[in-house]
Amino acid sequence: MKYYRVRDMYDQFPKNPKVRNGDILIGGELYTTKEFNRLPFIYAAAFELVDIPKSKTFWSFGARFAEEVKKWKLNWEN
């Protein structure tokens, strides 16, 4: 399935820079095409198009991530 992944350099970047309501981008978060099109201000440079099977994703605190990110975080914590 095609997802738009937020680049790590745009972690904590506001989705709408005109409104500071705490709605931010999370580095490594995945968006579907439909979710991507609903973002109020789309920064094309903030996202990269990736093809990841739906079974290789997981939800954490309301955000979708790829399994490889989960493995990296587990290795980082040890």
C-alpha cells in the first residue's frame, strides 16, 4: 500500500503554521493518500512516498508507523 512518510527532519513541525494548536507532524508517521490530501497545508518536501504492506504497519498513540521504525526504536532503547 502506498503511504506518505514524514521525513525525520520535519518532526514536531506544525501541520498548519498559521494556527499553533499543537497539531504537529511526527517523524516517521505514515499517511494514506486520502489522509495526505486532507492536511490543511501540504509541504511536499516534508513527505516521501513509500510502498509498505498494510500488515507491516502499527498504531502507536494515534499515529501509524512502519514495523522497521518499531524495530529501530527497540534497538535504540537497549
